Amino acid sequence: MLRRVFLLLVVAVLACPFALDAQDDYYYVLIKTNMGNMRVRLYNETPEHRKVFLQLANSGHYNGTLFYRVIKNFVVQGGSSDSRKAPAGKRIGYGESYNISSEFVKDCFHKKGALCAPRQPESVNHFKMSDIAQFYIVHGRVYTDEELDKLEKAVNNPILKELRERFLVPHKEELDRLREEGKIAEYNELARKIKSDIEFEFSVSKHLKFTPEQRKAYTTVGGIPQLDGDYTVFGEVIEGLDVLDKIAALETDKNDRPLKDVIIISVEESYR
């Protein structure tokens, strides 16, 4: 009986080679280039980006375009329609757009290999909408914990300063008077109220606090922590980081375009 069940399972797997992946509810794409391939897992936490990216990939939108912007220790960016067969020296990145609403997720961040959506600057794009007609992959660099601490302080200290000026400064004279008069209970009550107001406003502000997962990634594989919360991250390279490194190491011109074209042969929906 057990032998029969085993044989049936073997037949089922042979008939459907992806049956073993039935429990894997992620979507994958294979980015084929003339310098090698990268396999990417698309995040379920960013469903709109996943859906539109797959639609564009399956329509052949990215096929034949270039990784036209390559900055070592930063990003490799490609997919723009105007990069297809673009002559040397031509400025690229101004092809057709496909804008969708951003999907910022704390657990989806700019570690090395992250697949992300570029966008226009906030001066013309107030809601930080993604232009998924293109994409970039994070190359980045490794950070120390001390560097991450400095990045947090650079963002958080100005916020805390503004909150203290708003909540503490108007009550400074009153606090001094209560302390001088020995009214400790009243002093402590007011001080606790001010502290509570500052902490609440800080908690709902756009402050920066790296999670343990972010710190682990940024201090091991690396990434670009400064971009978190400003650009949507919707996937990650799970195979082919060596190809990413090769592309990032290419010599580029003054516009960051590689002197040797990196052609995106195709972006195809794939299986793990």
C-alpha cells in the first residue's frame, strides 16, 4: 500500500514539475540579461506593484531595454522604454511612465538585491507615486551600527527639537516658577504632560527607527537605508547577486550609463 502511494506521488510530481512548490504562494520573475540572470521574488505585501509589474513583464514591456543607470554601492536601474537600442551618449530615463500609488511597508526595505520602483521628485509628485515603467535593484554597501545610529539621529533630532519648542518652551517659565516655589507635585504633573505630548507626537511623526531585521541586513549584506520610506520596495533578488555585482562594477560615462550596454533580454514570470 505504501509503495503504491509513493508511486502515485512520483507520477504526480513528474506530471506537474512545479507541484512541490504548491505551498509557495509567492510570484517570481527571471530577469535575463546579456551578463547573466537574476531570479526575483515579488512581495505579497505590495500587491499593486506585484500585479502591474507582472502585467508589464508579461507584455514584454521591459524586453530589450537597458540597465542604463549604474552606480556602484548604490543602484542599477533599467526598464525605460527610451533605452531600447539607444545610441551611445544618449540621455536615457525619459520613456513612457506608468504611475501607481506607493506601497510603503516597514518590513520591505532597501537591502542589497531589493527590487524597487523609482518615481519623480516630490516637487512634481506630491504623493510619491511609483513609476513602475522602470525599476531599480539595490547594490548598496555595508553599514556599521554606529553609522545607522547617526542616520537615525540625523532624522530624529530635528523632529525632537521642533517638538520641544512646541510643547516645552511655552511652559518653561511656569516650570521654573513651580520648582522655585517648591510645588513639586504640580511641577511633576505638568512635566509628565509635556513629556507625554512630545512622545506621542514623535511616535506619529516620520521619525527613523531601524528594526532588528533592518540592522542585521544593513550590517551584513548591506543596502541603502536612506531610501527607506521614500521609494516602494516590492521584491528581492534571491539568485544572481553575483550578476548584480558584475553590472555594478562596470565602467560608466558621466550620465552613469555603462560603456558596455547591459541589455535586459526579458523579464519573465518564473517558478522557484
